Amino acid sequence: MSIASFKFTAADPDLTASASRDPLGLEIIWTQFGQRVIPHFSTISTGATNFGVSLTLTWLVDTYLQGQGEFVFTDGERWRAARDGLLVAAETLHILSSVTVLDDYSLLLGSYKGKGRLSNEPDPMVGPFESDALLTRQLSLGVNGRYRQPLTSMGLLNDRGWVDSPDEIGSIVAECSQLEGLRDSVFSFFDAMREANDHRVALSEFGGVEQMAAVRGQQARRSFAPVLLDNAGISPESDELIAHVYRNLELPYRGAEHARDIFYGLAESDDLDEDQLRRVQDVCRVEEILLRFQALFDQLWTGGIDQLASRRVIEQLQERSGALQALMHRPGLSNIARQRLRGLIRVLEASSAEDVVRRLVREYHRDSIADYRGNAEWVTFEGDRVVILNNGHSPPEDPLEHLDWSRTYYVPALGTFKTEIQEVV
């Protein structure tokens, strides 16, 4: 049977898209290679403002807890460890203060929920418990949770998530006139929380609303800029690889083709050492390979398979099989990323183009990804028929004809950071 003889059934409207947006599990591969070039950033930790906010809130909590001894918040039915409860309360104070004072609070996590709470409760209560938080799972999905790992990798937080050099951060806060009195106001509010029977205190009792909102301001961002640039490895004198990307990143960011131009440009640069050049070339190879596997998978939603285009793409992948083998053996990769690269290698060992597609769907997508996640498969074969099970997947038209570049490898996150730094430095 030729690859062109596959028949298609209509999508089943009763089956909705999987919770996963990554049916081939490729994200864990490209993110790890991307972070070898652009560390400390992610798709959810970007702007310089939020880096500074997270550092400030963590510093306030850690400094308050020094000398306090162990304690917990409890109202008889619920309890929460002191530091977790104070981090929730500090972030809630920051969100409510910011939406109260500022006209522009872009990139403020929880702004919508903050405005909603202020509309429903003119003087909302702030407390340490999960039900008091503005965000679902605020400790992990709020600013402190999202920026903990990047700040730890920069060396600004220790392995426990506490500020590594509290005196340094305290000096930065102290030099910001707009933050004057913030520490005392927050500490007084924390004291009131501990004394309250249910550990909840009205926002009107907080005397530092203006200062807490100013943590997002340009003065605070300007004060934090040197330590963020230095610890991220992108200070003007840095020769780290991320600094080369930063200097070559012209704003505004223009999309995936912008990332492509930066990586291919650096791959031809004489300014990189051997290790830096290899890391950049790895990203280029990863993108070329993953893009083609994704296109082979996505074409199953187009209603037919272009035999010549499919074979051409598979031949291009087979030409890159040596590079794929080399990528699998790069040091520092997680076991899962290495297993998925090994799975892609096995897909290419099939004897025909038809078998490559079948292996990609059955052995890789179904057995290695969907079953591993406990999710439903997105597409399957019934004899000669291709059966689409996920009608929520919307691949591009003619995916086999668009093999340029689709992933961004944290360039937009670095671009957002650079934009906010350039506004104040």
C-alpha cells in the first residue's frame, strides 16, 4: 500500500481536543536546547518588572521571618505554613495596590481578578489561605512561583527559594525613594494578620498601597536593572552566549522568523567560542528536525497526503539522522528529552515512507506520548483509513510546504525583558 492510499474519515465531533497542546511531546526537547542558549527565561517569566517584583516580595517576606521563629496560620479548620501564607498575602497586596493606583499594569499577573475583587468588595480582606488568594494555585502560578526558578538559576534566590543576599536587595529597595516606608507598612500588616482571629485583614489597614504599586514603577525597575543584567549574564561587558543573543536582538520582536534570523546569524558568527557555536547550531538542527516531524503529523488533518512532499520531508529527516543521534547524546538533557529523541530516531528506522508515518502515529504519538500522559490519542489508523480523533487541532494549511521556522526558543521573552530594561536604562 502506498502512502497516498490512506483513506480519511470525518472527525468525530464527540471527541474534543486533548488537554495537551503538544501531541508529539516536542516541547521538552526544544525548551532544553533553547535554555542552553537563553537560560533564566521561560514562556511565563519574561519582563524585567516582574523579576524585580518577585525579588522585592520575597525579600519582604524573608526579612520579616528573620528572628520570628516558627509559626503557622490557622483558624481552627485550615492551616498554612508562615512563609507560604505571607507570600500569598504579599502578592495579593501587590495586585490590589497596583490596580488601585496605576493606570498601566500590563504584565501584572492577577490584574483581572484584582479588579473584580475590588468591584465586589470595596475594602477586600487579605489573608494567608488558599481561599484568600486571587489566583488559583497562586503560590505556583503567581509571580513568586513563576519567577522562583529563573531567579534561582540567576543566583538571586537560593535552592530553598529564599533571597540569597538579602542585604543587597534591601539596599536596592532602600535607594528607591518611591518605596520609602514599604518595609514598615508590610511588616505592620503582617503583624496584624498574625493577631487577627481568622488572620484576615482589610486592605484599608495597609498603609503602603502607593509604595507597593511603585514596585512596578520605572524607578524600581531602574534600580533593579544592574543586578538583573549582571546575574542574567547580559551586562554590557558579558561574553556569555545569552549576551550575544541580547545584543543581536533588535526590537520590536517580529515573530518566529526573527528568532530564525538571530540563530542562523549567530551560527555564522566569528564572535562565539566552540562551545557557544555548538549550542547555537544545536538549536538550528533541533528546529529543522522537529519542524519536519510536526509537519508529517499535521498533514493528517489536511484530508490527504501528498506522496511526493511526504517522501521529500522524510528524506530530509533521514539526511539529518546523524545530527539527531548527536543531539540525543548532548550532556545535561533530561531522561524524558533523551527518550523522546530516541523515539524519533526509531521512527526514521522504518523501511518505507508509509511505515515512517505509521510509526510516528502509533509507536511515537500513541504509545510514547498519549499513553504516557494518560491522554487520548489524536489520530489513529483503521486498516487503510486515517481516523482523526481530535477535531480541535488546527494545523497550518499545507504543513509540508511551510518548513521554515516555528518555535521561538525564548527570544520573545528576552525581547520583553530588553524592552523594559531599555525604557529605564
